[in-house]
Amino acid sequence: MEHPNVALLRRAWAAYSRGDVDGFAACLTDDWREYEVGEEGYVTLDDERPTMALHRSAFPDKHTDILQVVADDATVACYCIVTATHTRTYIDAEPTGKRLVVHEMMFNRVRDGRLAETWALTAGPGFYRQITGRDAPVSVDNLG
């Protein structure tokens, strides 16, 4: 049987991939924060909403494959691959049809059956750099 925190992680990031803000929010505490490793500050769900909408628009097939998971009662961590095809305008980049891939590790603290904090670390270039060869605007999340 799958650990409840693994099931929680899978539900949360499946909703995120679909752009389902309500489904994602249902998996989070009211004070959820996401931190990017090596960056200062954090984002909240309200900060993340525009990025989710932008990704859903530009990459309708965006999908997160969770490949490895480790969980206990307080933490769930995973290695995942996020894939998407650039079929619509993304920020200032017209559709290219490129297949994009981002490798990511996430570490999540769980409180009362919901994700309370997330630390994300991506490897390699984000979506925007893969499309344009330029750095992403600072307003874009770690998948940028």
C-alpha cells in the first residue's frame, strides 16, 4: 500500500500539471510556501496561480512524471521529470513545437495531511531558456 504522503504528493503535482488550482490548493496548507534552492524568499499559492495558468496555456500537454519517492510521516521527497510541448505563446516566445524536459527534485514538509512547505531544485535549463536561449523573467518559477 502506498504511503499517504506519496499519494498526497501525486495528487498535488498531477493537479498542478493540469493547471487545476483548486485541486492543487486542496493538497496544501493555507500557509503553504515554495522555496527554490539557492534563491531567497518564497512563493505562495497566490503567487503560483499566474504561472499555472501560463503553463497550461502555452503547454497544454505539460505533465509531471514522479519517478522516485521517499516518504515518512513528516516529509515526502521525489525526483521527477516535467515534460511539455511548446504549442502556444509563452511569455514573448511564439510556439516552436519543441518538446521540453526539466528534471526536478522536490522536498515537501507535510502537516495535517497537506503539503506545508516545498523546496524545489531543477537541473538544467528551464522552459524559457530551452525555447529562447535566454534567461527567464524573474516572475517565472523554477521551471521557467
